[in-house]
Amino acid sequence: MVTTTSSTSTSATQTVAQTATAQLLTSLGAGSGIDMNALATNLAAAQFAAKTDQLSTKSDKLDKQISAASTLKSAISNLSTSLGDRVRAGDLSSQPLIGNAAVAKVSASDAGLLKGSYSVEVTTLATAQTLVSPDSAGFTAATDVVGAGSLKLRFGTTGAGSFTDDPNHAPVDITIPAGSTLADVAAAINAKNAGVTAYVSNTTGGAKLVLKGSEGAANSFALDATGDPGVTKLAFDPVSPGTGRLLTTAGNANLKIDGLPITSASNTLTDAIPGVVMSLTGTNSGAPTQVTFNDPSPAISSAMTDLVSAINEIASQINTMTDAQTGDLARDSGALALKRTFQQLTSTIIMPNAAAGEPQTLSDLGVSIQRDGTFTLDNARLAKTLAANPQATAAMFGNGLNGVFATISKISTNMASTSTDTKSYGATLANSIASLTKQKTALTDAQTKLVDQQETVRQQMIARFAATDSSVGASKSTLSFLKNQIAAWNGSSNS
């Protein structure tokens, strides 16, 4: 194949040279003078024809290599993106379901732990303390001036006519500068990021400062105030809340999981049911509902068929592009690294934490590699794995650090890396593209310089030929004069 390429290049060079020679012969125009400009142009082209053809051939080859490497890089990236979208859709891993959707929203936090059935009964929801300024404050708008002073938020638990400060939750001091408006007070509270937010509500009874705490009984709060009357009227004592000021009290959520009592400061529970995030939205006292899990086996079977088809498309591209005789990337380190990765794909452990007997590799899911580098799916083996280890198989299609998606995503990330850390990433397609592009840029510069050199030679030839043309012109004029004189003499003699 190397011989054929060399022969083709030589033939092309000879053709250019022969064409230039033919043009030279034509430009001589026997008996009609010489076109010095055409002569110089064709001589210069003939002189640089071989080098021009060589650079053009190299440029075409680099274009093909850059295109091929970019195609492979995009293909593996697109596969990773598509697989990630499918995984995030949730149908490939076991997802929690709740019988009474009004009680809670449930989602998976760890696909590997989703199994069984759980009874859920919610007695109370977690609440946050909500406090408003008193009617006696007499504010009419958010722009009303409150005055100067200071506020102190104290956190703790309210119960049985008492407020107990939480020693682990430090009080928060808030300075109210002179001339502050009601809106300024709200902004000052919010600036502390203390777990209490404030805003001004323009109600039918005037402007009210509203303070909202965090969920949980331990997040009750008192508000101490000193300074001008406008500031001191904002003070709040949970023991003597006053009429209409305490809109909601701080409280915990109470529920039962499989009949066992649980209390939570938040309505979002992450450890009540293994692998499930549960956000409480309502109560169902005396009417427990069930949390169960769907069977993703049909979706997994369909996804595996699509996955094997997709990786086969890439494997075929790799085989074509790295073919030792005809491949544009036959000796490209990035493409060959991807080829080796694909060859090891079925045996790579993608679930390192799997228990004994649980699936760990794509081979365990029925994927095998053929002699030509393509893959096949043994549906019977996949079905057997799903039947024997449904939860462990579903866990392989999660969105975590391990599994099918994580493996493909890592390959894509590695191939897209331009890092010089070859120990971590090895040879990559991105580095191949960068190297080839650099070579292409250098080659383009060389072609530009060659064109400039050819033009310089052409101009030099024109200058030299101009002198020759002048001398030839003078000689032809002298010859014409002599011919005329001789003709005149002959005419005179005849007469």
C-alpha cells in the first residue's frame, strides 16, 4: 500500500511537470517571439511542482485523520449522553412507589438498596414558626421609618408555657441603624442568614413584618429588641406570644414506618426507608399507605439491546479507522487506546462493591465480544441474571460512581481529555486531534511559504527574461534594418 501511494504521488508530480513543459513549448511560438511572463510562470511552477504535490498529499491525509478522530470522539460522547439521559429518566433502576400520593413524594437515593415493601403512616408534618409584627406597631407601608436599635434572635424549644434556649445554636445580633425603614429591618435580618427569613407583607390592616424560621421543634425562636419604640415593638416572647402574632409554631414530623414511631425535624427524610428520599406532604392517621418498588427488568432488557447496537456502531467505526492497511488512524495512539478499551469492555468490573454472586460486568449481563471486535447480547443470560439478582442488576443502571453509565461516561471523559497525565488518562482522541491539528497548521504555513517562494522565483525570472527580451528585440531590429538595406541595394542594381 505504501508503494502504491508513492507511485501515485510520483505520477501526479510527473503530470504537473509535463503540463508545465507543454506550456513552455507553446509559449515559445516559433517565429512569433516569446511570452516572457508565461515562460517565467511555467518555469517557476515546474520547479516547485514536486514539493507542492507532496505538501498537498500530506494535507489531505491530515484532514482525513482529524475528521476520523473527531468522528470517534463524538460517537462515544453521544453514546454517553444518550445513556445518561436514559438512566436519569429512572426506568432502568428500581424506583419507589407510594400508594397514597397525597401523603409523600418518594424518590430513589441508592438504587442498590431498593427492595421490599414498607408501611407508612404520617401523624403530623414538621412545621416552622411564623411570626408577624403586632398591630400596635402601626406600620402603614414598607417605607415607614422604624428607628434605631438592635434585635437578637434566640433559638430553642417552646413548650408548656416556657422557652428553653438551645446551647448549641448561638443567638444572632442584628443592628438597626438610625433612619431604617421596615423594609430595611427585613433586609438586615435576611443578611444574617441565620435560618430566619423576613419580608414585609402589605395586609388590609397595614404593613406587617413577617419572620419565618426553619422546620423542627428545636427551631422555635424569640426576638429581643432594644432602641426606639418602632424597634422595641417588634420584640417577641414565645411564652407570651400575644394575640395574632404567632401564625404557626415550630414542630416535628411524626410518623410510623412499619408501625415503628419516627420523629423528624424536617419533612424530608433520607433514612426512614433504605435508599429512599421521602418528602412528606400530608397526613394519613389510621390509614397506612405502602411504599413499594417497580420492576425495571423489561426496560433494562430493551436498554441493553439498544446499548449493544450503539457500541457495535462505534466498534465498526474503530475497526475501519484503525485497519492496518486502509485505516486513516491505523497508527493513531488515541484510536488504538479506544480500541483496546472496547476489547476489554465486557470483562471490566463495573460494580466493584457487588456482593458475591451478584453481577459485576457487562459479561454478566449477557454481553460478549466477537473475534471481529463487535458485540452480541445473550438475551437468555440477561434474563437469568435479572431473575436471580433483580435489585443488583438494577443497581448497575444507576447514576452513581459505578455501573454501566459510569463506565461509558468515564471512557468518553478520558477520550475527551487533553491532559498530559498519561498515567490517569492514557492516550486520548482529544490529544490526537490536537496533535494532528498542530501538524496541519504547520503544513499550511509551509504551503504558504512555498507559494511565496514560487512567486519570488517567478519575479526573478521575469526580471532576467526582460533583459533577454530587450536584447533579442534589438537584434531583430538590426536584422530587419539590414534586410531592408540589402533589398534596397538589390533594387537599385536591377534598375
